[in-house]
Amino acid sequence: LGSQRVSKMTSSELKEELLNWADPNSEYIDFVAFANEMISKTVKIKTAEWYQNSLNSFISFIKKGRIDVKEINVRILEEYKKSLVEKKIVIEKKDKKTGKILSRVERYMEPGTINNYVRGLRSLFNKARRHFNNEDLDIIKIPYNPFDKITIPQYRRKRKNLSIEDLVRIRDNEYTTGRANMARDIFMIM
């Protein structure tokens, strides 16, 4: 362990460290179990959902329920990103009363979606590094960060501006109901 490291440890910490080193499973860190634990402790519901979606997407790609932290490397992350770019998603619109499918559209994932998945995974990985590494005692169980070596697609917001012609058409149109005319006037004020 090194004299500098041992000098900073209490006897109980030293005992725990030695017992961990003696355990054959001590080097295996189950990323999925850790991530699920972190998700369950996340207070903000939307953040927890974001983490869960990112983790589920990665598990679906890896096709395993347990993932060792050492398996998450640059090559795997590049393959994961590539699979997300090539993946088609299905969007269905259903009738609220009958549940019948009204329309079905297949399209590729947007860069913003890929960005969200990879950033969520990176956040969970960084939490694992902070949890398992103790730089004060020179205990580094996860020494690398593969996310430093990959590029995460940038999210570019789609412009949703109306053209000048559309604005003029809305402004000059006379609607049949007073309510629609009032909605037009409020829209023009905004």
C-alpha cells in the first residue's frame, strides 16, 4: 500500500483495505448496480429519468445486465454512439379513446437525443469515479475517464421562427369567432 498511504489511514481503514484486497471480487465494480443505486438516490425526478434512460440505452447496446466499469472504454463508447446514430425510433400517435394507432413514423435519432444519452452516461460514470476513488489515500479503482477521449455530438436547437409572410398572413386574417380573433391579437402582442 505504500508508507505514505498507510500513514494517513486509521487502523480500521487499513483493515478494511486489506480485506478488500483479499476478496477476489474486489476489483469488479458493477456499473449498472452502482448507477441504479445513484438513480434511486436522485432527488429530482427529471434527472433520475434522464439517468435511467441513458443507462437503459447503454444496457440495451451492451446486451448485459451487469457491466464492469473496466468494460466502459473509448472503443465501446464510440460503437455506442455509432449505434445511436444508426438507430431508428418509432413514433406512434394513438387515439385516446380506442387506443388505435393513427399514424406511425420511423426516423433516426436527433443529435440532441444522442447528446443526452451520452452525457447522462458520462455523469453516472463520473459519480462512480468519485465514489470509488479516494485520491487522499491514493486509492484509484477507476483510473481512467474514456469520456475525455470521445466527442459528444453537440445539440443544435432547431429554429422554429415563423417567416414574415406567415406573420403577415396571421395578422391580416379575420377569424370567424371572437375568441380566435382575440388569440390572434395576443399572439401578435407576444
